[in-house]
Amino acid sequence: MLSSLNLRPRDYGFIVLLFITELARSAFFLTFWPLYSVNYLGFSVFTTGLVVTGHYLTETLLKSLAGSLLDKQGRPILILGLFISFLSLLGLYYVESVWPALLLSGLFGLGFTPVWLAVISNVAPTGCSDRAARMGLVFSAWLLGMGVGPVGVNFVLSAGYRNTFLGCIILWGFSLFIGFLIPFVAKTTSINFTIMDQIKKLTANPMVIQILLPGMFLQTLAVSLLLPILPIYATKTLELTSQQYGLLLSAGGATAVLFLVPMGKLVDRFPLPKLLSLGFLSCSFLLILFPSIRDLKVIVLLVILVGFSYAIILPAWNSLLARAIPEEQQATGWGIFTTLEGLGIALGPSLGGAIASILYPAGTIYMSAFVLASMGLFYVFYPLENIMKTRSE
């Protein structure tokens, strides 16, 4: 399958870089940091979520600028970002209070901003005859890294928090080494553009304003609400070991990856609104069931079904998003879109932690389910196909 894409060694390098960095980042912030900061440093769930928010908020707000710099400068921006994240991770190893942790997590986010943009704009550039397939490969590497990281770190935690932390640092150092090996130069262009020019172009598209903007924010908010509470909920409420929690995440992640390609093929055959509604509503229904279940076998089944639902959502949403991506200045365009999408990721952890401190973790789970159900109903009743048809004309 990969041979048909005519990938060059440089493309493989970018794919590996995305996988390693997302694996390390997700392992650290989605699983390790909530457990480490609460159980080892003594932070509250709220401050733990605040630090995670600091990371994703910084990355989100600066992604458009990073995309513009990548289009103009190329590789030096990527290397600088990886190095800043490496130093930030080293600093986090020594912090014992909230404010330095918040500052360093923000710097980690700053350093991470160019990675995704460099990969997507170089592996799947505009003009490629197989761009859609390449996009699928990029998203698969991202999803696999985001799934393997939080799962795999649970099996390393038995070595102790500090040793696990050192493992994350070493892993990021390896990604920095890969970054130095990838040949990457800025693409010269005769078009004089600014970030504001791109924003004006995007907002002139009614599909962006009426559909993509609320969808970007709400779907990422629904997921990120759960980030600071899931490890704690699993280990304290469900009384699972770190290894059991890792296996639980593996079940959901493996299901999502396994069905991603088959569900992607359905996107070309069935209307997008129906697929989006099915995915969001099924996810919402399954989340509502979680707080009332204590049987591990039933929980595993629910997690597998959630992974299947996510495999429906992701290709359908990316297909919708791709229709509005600008045809030129790819890194800048993707930077703007991921900035908007990342606002939900940035707000979610602190909001989820705040809700959990008042209503317990179950309250956060119900809130996430409510947001997903709202999106599912939106795509049931909103005339999405008419907007898409108008856009194509």
C-alpha cells in the first residue's frame, strides 16, 4: 500500500518524526503528568489540568505564526521548536510548584507548534495526485502516536515516576536527532501573503463560519474535558492498575486504528452529515453509560465501541475540513485551522478539572457526552449538504 504512494526517504523521516513526538507528548501530558503531578508532586486535579491547558493553549495560539515562519524559513524553525521542547521537558523534571510547571508546559507547547505543520505541508503538499492517501498516512501516524503514548507509558510506570520521566526526555531527544537528519527547506513563493490575508480568505467561506468553526471547537473540547480525569478515574474510582488502564486504552486505540481505513472508504459513499451524526451520537451514548458500570469486561466493550465511533468521526471530519484548506501556503493554512481547532483542546483540561472538583469525575464525563450529543443533533438537523453543494458550485 505504501509503495503506491511513491514516498521518499524524507517523507518517511517526517512520518517517523510525527509519530515519535506525538507519542512522547501524549504519553507525558495525557497519562503521565496527571498521575505524576497529583500523586508525586501533590498538585490538585484543577492545577494539573491547568498545566495541561497551558501546553495546548500555547501551541494553539502560536500555530498560525509557526506556519507562516515555516513557509518562509523551513528547517531552522522546526529544529528550534524541537530544541525548545527538549529544554522545557528537562526543566519540568526539576519543578516542584505550579507556576514554573505552567511556564515550562507553555514553552513545550511553543516548541511543538512547527512539527505537525512541517509534516503535513511536506508529506502531503498541494498538487500531489495521491494527496488524499498521503493525508491518511499522516493522520494515521498522528493517531497511532497519540494512542501508543498514553497506553505505553502505563507499562513503564512500574519503574517509578522519575525513571518514566527520564524515558520521556530520552524519547524527545531522539525526535530532535531525527529532526536534524531530515532535509527540509522552505518553499519559495512569489506570493506576498500575511496571516491576516489567509484568515480573511477562510472566513469568506460560509462553510468555515457556519460549520467548521463551531465543530472544531466543540469536538476537541468534548475530548479534552476528559484528559485530566481519565487516569485518576480509572485508578481511583474503577480501582484499575496502571497496566489495566493501559490495556483499556489499547483496546480503544487499536479499534480506532483498525477501522479508520474501512470507515474512511464509507465517507466517499455515504452523506457526511449522517456519518458525523452517527459517530457523535454513538460516542455520547456510550460515555453516558460509563459512570454506572463497574464490570471490567463491560467497560472494555464500551471502550472498544467508543474507538469504533471515533473511527467514524475522524475520516468524516477530515474530509469536511479538507474542502476548505487553502490551495497555497499550506503550513500557514493548516496553522490557522489547527489554531481554531486547538482552542477546544486548550480549554478542555482546565474546565474538565474544575467540573471534576465540584461534581466529581462523573460530572466531567456527562458534560463531554452532552457536548458530543449536541454536535450529533446539529448535523442531523442542519442543512450541511446544501452548504457543501453551494461551496462546490
